[in-house]
Amino acid sequence: MQNFRKGTPMKEYDPKQIEKKWQDFWDEHETYKATLDPEKKKFYPLVEFPYPSGQGLHVGHPRPYTALDIVARKRRYEGENVIFTMGWDAFGLPTENYAIKNKIHPRIVTERNIENFKKQLKSLGFSFDWSREINTTDPKYYRWTQWIFLQLFKRGLAYKEEMPVNWCPSCKVGLANEEVVGGKCERCGTVVKHRRRSQWMLRITEYADRLLEGLDTVDFIEPVKIQQRNWIGKSVGAEIHFKVKDTDTVLHVFTTRPDTLFGATYMVVAPEHPIVTDYADKIENMDEVKAYLAEVEKKSDFERTELSKEKTGVPLKGLVGINPANGKEIPIWISDYVLMTYGTGAIMSVPGHDQRDWEFAKKFDLPIIPVIEGGNVEEEAYTDVSEGIMINSDFLNGKSVKDAIDTMIQWITENGLGKKQTNYKLRDWVFSRQRYWGEPIPLIHCDECGWVPVPEDELPLELPEVENYEPTDNGQSPLSEVEDWVNTTCPKCGKPAKRETDTMPQWAGSSWYYLRYTDPKNEDVLASKEALEYFMPVDWYNGGMEHTTLHLLYSRFWHKFLYDIGVVNTDEPYQKRTSHGMILGEDGGKMSKSRGNVVNPDDIVNRYGADTLRTYEMFIGDFEKSVPWSENGVKGCRRFLERVWSLAEDIQDGDVYRKDMEVLMHQSIKKVSYDYEHLKANTAIAQLMTLVNIFQKNGVNRKEFRDFLILLNPVAPHITEELWEALDYEGYLCETHWPTYDEAKTVEDVIEVPVQFNGKVRFKVVLNRNASQEEAFKVVHEHEDFAKQTEGKTVVKEIYVPGKILNVVIK
């Protein structure tokens, strides 16, 4: 495109020509490369790096990327040193499943997918520093993932234990609790079953309090904080000891309501509780129990704990519990709604004051004893009492619930029947996967020495090349069949030993990737002390709400651990966390291939241009809300950019704002600046559209159009760079500074004031904002409608509220 001056005919707006030109320019000049420069204020915005699937990007991906790209570009113009990065979260089941189906090595699949994703992202003009690109499947990267795991292992935070696991029959892999959504595998949607397996676990529970406390120090949106607090599920109560009659067994029960102990009329233990097998010879109805256990085995944890389902259970006839408050014998049942993986696997049931217990007791005709006054014991409304006066409770009678809780905790403690205790819903993190495409766990098992770490100077422990990635039918990893890789020697004693064949979950590499961005080529440490101290913490992290109790919680745990061992300089990794709504199909449903409503961003870029796609995705609606795609909306944004392009044909001279444009320009700079920083690009773009309308009506000079181009640039970087160059503004737009506004000049000099007669508005007058009362009355009196309103009347009083309203009282 040639430089042009006033009156020069414009070529047609052609995104294909100009967008590639500027993308190549930015690459060649490393325009967006961040450097470690302590003299400059840093800004670290972060977007969740994608899983590079075979389908490529869909139009939902660019929405969060564009939102933070806008902020990143603006902050650069304001002089900040911005580190805005991209990489690939590339280990995991989808790639491996595709590789199995199509007989292609997962590494080759990953390389192809990354190549396509990167091409698509670059075509959208994001200001990523590509020199910091990372890939979780690169051995140079996962060397440090393995190193972090070894530090966890050496400090007792990684351990192996046989336990019930969520087993996906389709993926043939164990899942963490967080990966089970609605009783189904969050990857493939298959109903999850239970198996007992020896699994590597991470003690995230050791950090439960720290993870809760940290939420008070960060700027996360409230829904994120609420989800994490609920998932950790801290509750303060008491552990109470119930003896099992004629045995040496004591059942430990945690309850937040020890005040209701006198109302405990039966106990329920999880079907998997050891008491069932330990006392099989004492249980009189063992055949009935075994039949029930077989039915429970078919259910997921979600199905078992769903509140609305019908209650089921079987009594353990022959086993009797003793209520420690009154010494009374109470029956012990098994029921699927009690889980061995939560609490102690045993509960005391108080049907008088718990909805689920009440339903269970009513179904199986068990006693219901009220211990808090009020309500009818036969009605559901009687349950869930948190306030009131204690009854039927011996030494607690007459006390308030609050006092009764404290008194009961003191009483059971003094009598050796329990203690005050804090419990958490959070479970330790299941860290094993019985699959090939993941980071090898760098541990070796020796019959003499037990589990021994691979020496750190031998990291990375790389995945061996294999021909078969099929998960085994016996639940073992495919690596277990690679004998020359599995068989090794113990690093400690030198005797024959075997490598761990489970691999790490996909969440491993994503738990610390933001740290590697700060120093991605370092071969000596995961990132240098200088880089971490300068760039960390992440200033602003945007991501999906679906990752709140998965990636976000996991990475906070890893970061706090790294802080404890002196690797990082901050206790929290992310200072700010926001989230975004999905882009739905035009039919209002979630985009999916099965619905046939997926929109490929490549198609939009080819037809309308990347700037149009970026503008539309930001203009489509409130960023935090889900919105349907609209082809007409895309076309409207393209027309807007064409109007911007056509304005350049007739730019007037002028290096200051024209008098009649001054207020609007200052208002626009203020509004657009604020809106970009608050993820309200939709209203910022609306303001820019208003400016274009006025420019088309009243003309535009060089100063006004220059600042307009800068304001639009974060949204539409290609067209604005091209117009900047064509109009021969100084240097390149990407090297300029953000315009500033004068607060005093955002206020109109003249205002429209309504005039009331006896409280009813009859007309309006235009006044100088600083007009005196006398000046205001003079203008009103001269208005032609004043005489009409006062004809034959007497003016009793006139009141002027400056800048607001003028009221005339007549009679």
C-alpha cells in the first residue's frame, strides 16, 4: 500500500495482503520479545496454554487470548515490559487415543497438531513472545517436571498406596477425583467404576490450610474462590469414638455437630470399611451383605452420594455400636452413601436433625430422637436445625446449640471418648496414569532398597520408543512390556531393579509451566533466580472455570511447595484470576462436531480477516458470559473496519483536537482505557464505533485519527499498523505511546438542563456548565416556552440546582 495524502483514492481494504505483512514484520523485528530489564516495570499476563488437538483451534480459543492480548498491547504502549507467552500442554489421553486408532506415534501426532495450532495462532496476530515457546513433551522441559516430582518424593509428599481408584473402562486409566464429573470421565464421558490399585499420590492435603489462606491474599474472581474453598471443604468439629460391642474395634466418626450425639440412633459405615471383612464370621447376614457389595461396586462415587436418589443399605446383623454419650446399643448398617475415601468411612446418624439420615431412618424404620426443640419429628421440616435449645440430651439440656457443641467436645475429650478435630473434603492427588504418553515417573524399585530416585544428573528419564501404545487389559502401563527399559540397576546398591512404569498425569506439566516461560532455555535450573524474582508472580491469569479445582488448585499447591524449598520467590503463583464465557454455536448450543455447529477460525480469517475475527469476538458480548456465534455479527464488524479504512481517504491537517471534538476525544481515551483493563472490550469498541460515526459526519484530522488508531490497535492490530504507515505517522504504531486524557476535558462545557414548572418538565435549555443562577434564569426567561407556561400565572419561586435542574413554582 502506498503512502497517501488528502484526496488520494484508497485501495480496497484487503486483509489477506496486509495481515501477513505485519505478522512477518513483528516476527522479523522481534517486536514482542520480553527481556529481563530491572529498570522497567514488568507485566506478566498469562493465558492457559492449549492442548493441541487434531481438530485445531475453534473460535472459542481466540476469545480469552484476544482479551489479554489487548491488555498486553496497551501496557506495552504505557511503557511496561510485557511477557506474554504461548506453549503446548501436549501430553495426555486424547493424543494417545488418536495415535492408537490411527496407528501413528503420539509424538508425530503431537508435532503435527502443534504445527497447525501455531500457524492458526500466528494468523490471528497475537503479540506472543514466541522465543519463549514451551512444550510439555519436550524432554528438556519434562526434565524439570521430573525434578519437581523427585523433590516432592524426597520430602515425603509423594507416596505409593493401594487404594480404591476411579477407573475409566474406556480410557483404561485411573482418574483423580477432580477428573470425575457427574460420575463420568471428564475426558470421554464414560461412567467411572472402582478398582483397587497401587497408585502414586501427592499429599496436597498437607497444604489444605495454606491453599485456603492464600485465597485471602489474591485478586481472584469470587466464583473461583468459592469453588476452591468448597472443594477443599474445611470443617471444624469432633472425632468421636464408638466402640463395637464385644470386640476390640473402635469406630472413629467425624462430625461437625457433636451436640447431637444423644440423638445418634444408628451408625452407617462404607461398604468398603474393613469391619465388613474383619468380622465376616460375626455378621449373621453375610450373604445379603455380599450381594449388596456387588451392587455398590457398579456405582460411581457421584451416583452413591447423589442426594436425590433412593436410600439403600443393609444392616450388619451381629455387630452393634455403643453410643458413647449414653452407653446405649445402636445398630450398624452399610450404605453406599458413605464413602471410605471421605472422612473415616463411618458416620453417626442423627435422623432427627439431618435430612439424609431422616430419609434413611424412615425407610428402614429406625428410631428418630429429637435433641433440639422445635418441629414435628414426623416431618422433614424438623431436620437440619442449627439453632435452638437442647432437649433429650442429659447434661446438655437447656443449652444453646453453640454452647452444647463446646460442652460436648470438652466432655468427650476429658473422658477419652474423642477430641476436637478439623477435617477436609480435599483428598490427596492421584498422580499415576497407566498409559504411555506422559512423563515417566523417575523412580526405580529395588527389592533391597525400596523406591529409589533416578539420580538428578541422569534426568530427563525419557520415554522409550515403542511400537504398541495400547493400554493393557490388566491395567498396567504399556511401558511395563518394554523389558529392556524396565529392567535396570538400583542407583543405591547396584542390584537388579525395575523402573516405575506408570506415567504422570497431564496436569503435571501444566502445574508449573508459567515458571518456565520466564527462562525457557535454562539447562541448569527450571528458571534462574533473577528471572523468577523479576517476572513473578503472574500479574493476571485468565482461564476456564472448569479448571478451578483441577489445574488452578494443583499449580497453587506445586508453587507453594517450590516456595517452601526456596525455588520460587512468591507464596502464590497468580496475583489475579479472571474467567470467560464460552462461545456457543449459532443454535445456542455448545459447539461440537456432533451438533455440526463448530466454526473454524481459519474460515473466518480467510473470508473476513483476522482483525474482523478479533473485533467480533471482543464485541460479541460480556466477556464473562457465554454468547452464541452470529455470522451477521461478523459481517457487521467487517463493515466497521471498512469504514475505518475509508476514513483515511480524507484526513484533514491538524496536530491538536478540534474544539468541537476535544471533549469526545478525551472521553473516548478515558473510556477505552478503562474498558480494556476491565475486560469490557465490547463497550470500548462501541465507543470507537461512535467516534467513526462522528468522523464520517464531521471529518477527522491527523491528530484525532492518530489517537483513534492507537485506541483501536489492541483489538485490530493489522489494519491500524497499515493505516499508520500509509498516513506517514512517525515510526511504527507498535513503537508509539498510549494517548492520555485530561480529566477536566472529559466534561462538556455546555449542558442540557430540564426546566420544571411545579415539578413537571416542560422544556430544556442549553447552559454553560458553570453558569450562575442569574445567568440560568436569564436563559430560561428568554425561552419562547417560558411565556406560555407563565401566562396568567404568578412566579412564586425559582430554584436552580447547578448542572442538574431548574424548577419554577407558579400559581
